[in-house]
Amino acid sequence: MELRQLQIFSTAAQTLNFTKAGAKLGYAQSNITGQIRQLEEELQVKLFERLGRGIQLTNEGRKFLENANQILFLCEKAKGEFSPDVFRGILSIGAAETLCVYRLPEVLRHYRKLYPLVEIRVQTDSCDNFIEAIKANHIDIAMVLTDKIKAPELTVQTLHDETMAMIASPLHPLAKKLSITPPDLAEECLILTLPGCGYRPLILDMLKKQNVKPASFMELSSVGAIKQCTICGLGVTILPKISVRDDLASGKLVELNWAGPKLEVKTQLIYHQEKWITPPMKAFLDLCCSLDIPDSIPSIDINLISLNVKHSQ
């Protein structure tokens, strides 16, 4: 039994005329008759009574018509799910905590307006874990903060050059200095993100090249926790400036005049080179590349967005 036969049968049942059914479907009348005959032989029932030049559905034909129409409806519905004009499905996104707060919401706000039927799932984690999750096809795409992605199987798109800032409490002794150089960190506690964070290796590599070892390290999994500990005067930290804009504006934190080597960090999109780019995923990529994302926190409709929070960067 073929879908074409069901379509022919359904059309013939509507017109009750094989010639008209053929004209409607673009088939010869003989083709319509032959397909109906094959269907009757397969089902071992008569679907139509042939009364002179006219035809009528038999009782079996009327019963089969209900099933045929239901099958045809489900087939059309299934095709509609993947229509390029109708965006549906699930989009799984990984995002660094900082980007999940300060970059991603504006993208999702626009995306939800354009494609409200797409279910969006967002999780925060480390850059290293995102790379493994992409390789395992656990997420579709990730938005990360780092310098270079050393994974040749991934496609990388740079969205923004991010400014890194040396941050401290206004009451911290270093806040009184006109400029800060790497040796100034030798007697300080440096507050860092956990291993796996995209920009942590840049900070440690810079200190190593400068032959500087801070007096102590404090490692925290949350950017929010890092900021609070810095506000309390427990140490100094280096964070993306977008993550501390409000704290700098309110005076809770101050940006130190860092005279050391510049840290190059970028907001980047990564996904597997062999990944099938679904319409929802392509729309997200295009939107990220076209939007001028502000360095502020916009309001966002979070319906259908699920957050799976792990550790962050």
C-alpha cells in the first residue's frame, strides 16, 4: 500500500468519478482505475460500487476512507514539522555564565519573537566541557569566552572582542595605586574561576611569563561569587568588563589601571563541522552574527527556555 494509492482513493471518494479524480491529480483515468484495483486486491474488499458510468463507496470503502484520510493528514502534519517556513524543534545552547547573563538574552529575545515554536534549552558550563558536549552531540552550539579554540573539528565564529579588567574593592590597597603591573600581584590573593574556564589559562600563562606568583589563589565556580568576594576585599580578580559594569557604576568595585600585558578574549560561537545545521540552528547563528548586542542586561521572556546551571565562566 502506497501513499499515492491512498491519495488517489481519497480523491476518487470525493469526486465519485475516476475521470475527474485523474484530472485533479494529473493522472490518466486508466491509471486511477488501475491503482484502485490494486488497492482493492491488496485489501481484498470492494471499495467502490461501479453503477453504470457512476461510482459509489461501499460500506467497506467508507470505513477505509476514514483511515486513509487520517493517514494522509498525519503525513502532511509530519512534513510540516520540517518545513523551512515553519521553525519547530529544540535548540540546545551552551553558554558561559557571563555570556548567559550579558550577551545571550538579547539574542534570545529577538529569536523568540521570530521563532516562537522553537523550544530553547540553555545550560552553563566551562568551555572545555562545552567542547566535549558538542563532540558528543549533547548540545547544538555553544557561546564561549576564550582566545583560541584548539579543536580542528569545530567551526568557530567570533562575535565580539571582549575587554578584560583588573578589579578590586575601592578599599583595597591596590586601588590607591596609579597603575598596576604584574609584580604588584606577588603579595595579593588572586580570585579565579575554576579550571575549564576559557580565559583562566590566559591569566595563568601571563603570570607565568611575567615570573609572578600571587601570594595565594581563591577559586570559585560562579562569577557572581567572585564579584562578591572581591567586593568584600578578599582579593583582586580579572574578569570580562561586561560582567562588572553595574558594580563599577555603583562604586562597589573599581577597575585598576592595569599596565601589564593585554589579555585577548573573544565571545565566540562553536559547533561541530559535521553537524547538520537545522533551520532553527541556522537562524540562531545568523541572528548572533547580525545583532549588535549591547553590554547590558535586557528583559527577556523566558517561556520555553530551560536553564541547566553547572559551573561557569
